[in-house]
Amino acid sequence: MSSQYDQHVAGTAAKRPRRARRRPEDDVRVDQPGALRALAHPARLIAVDELYQGVERTASELAELAGLTPSAMSYHLRALERWGIIERGEAREDGRERPWRASGRGLSVVSDASSPSGVAATDVIVGGYLQQLRDEFRRWSLVESDEKKAWREISGGRRSFLWLTEEEAAAFSTEMKAVMDKYIADRDAVHHPDDARRLVCLLAIVPTAGGATQP
């Protein structure tokens, strides 16, 4: 059994200098135990989230975000590079430090239950994403009352239990991905309409243990 988590951030990024980059077309799939372990670290998740918004950052810039030294962040970035999660960008004009960028448009994390280390790593990754989502909700609650009605009405979360066959579950996953891809395509922190804002969307599809048990 496998569980899939798609993490996408659309819209504007934090107000730091934007640097254009080439725009990848494909998602990066992380499913090997070693790659999962490489991703399963809070500082690395911060770096990945930043780079997968379509921007390029140096190790020094990412270190500042994560509260680490540049040398420590460089170590983490090289670990992610080894598994194809991120890659080096083109040298900047000053030539002092090459930036890093995402290797794909989005990131899909898939855990194979046959690998205990992979499952453990996925647990860390998902826990980090859920904590980030909780933090976003907390920050939103502090300003929500001052926001426009349209933004207030779309915010929130929904938990549903679906009873689906294997074929239906596969179709559901494909359709949900297509909906997200429709709004992610051609947009990132650098390329988006002037009136766009960043939205965080975390999609998790998890088959319950026990199979087709009756309620």
C-alpha cells in the first residue's frame, strides 16, 4: 500500500528579490527510501517549499529562512541534490554564489509500506507539512477579519470519507491532480497575475487500514 501527498504552493511568494528561472514542466516524484530520508528534515522542507515556488535562492538566503548557518544549509542542499529534488541554477552576475532551484514544477511524495525507513521518513515529511499548514491557519486567523469576504469564504479545510473501488479511487486521484494542475500551470512566485495571492493547498489521499470494512 502506498500513500501519496502532493504539496503545491500557488501565487505570490514572500517579499524577497525575485529572480527569473527556467520553468520545469514535470513534477518530481520522491518514492525511494533514500530520497524520502533526504527530504525528512525541517530545514530541508523549508528550502524545498521556497524553491518550489519558482524562485532561485542561494544557500545563504535559504539559511536565513531556516535559521541555520550557510555551511549547514549547503550540506542539506547537497543531500537534496543527490536525489534530484533540487538542482543548481545559473551563476548570478556577481559570480559569488550559484543559486539553487527546484528540479520540477511540483513534488509528490509516495511511501512504500514495504520499507520501514521509508514509512518513517514519510511520517516526518507529512508531519512537517501538517505543522506548516497549522501555522498558516494560525496566521490567517489573526488577519481574517480584515480580509475581503471572498478570501474568507474559500479558506478552511474539509475532511471526507469516500467509499471507492480501486478504479474509482484511481480516477478520483487523477481528477484531483488535473484540477490542481489547471491552476498551477504557468504560475509561480515569479509568473502570476498582479492581483494573485499565494494559497497553500495540501492534498492527502490515504486508504484506511483494514480494507473494505463495513461501518
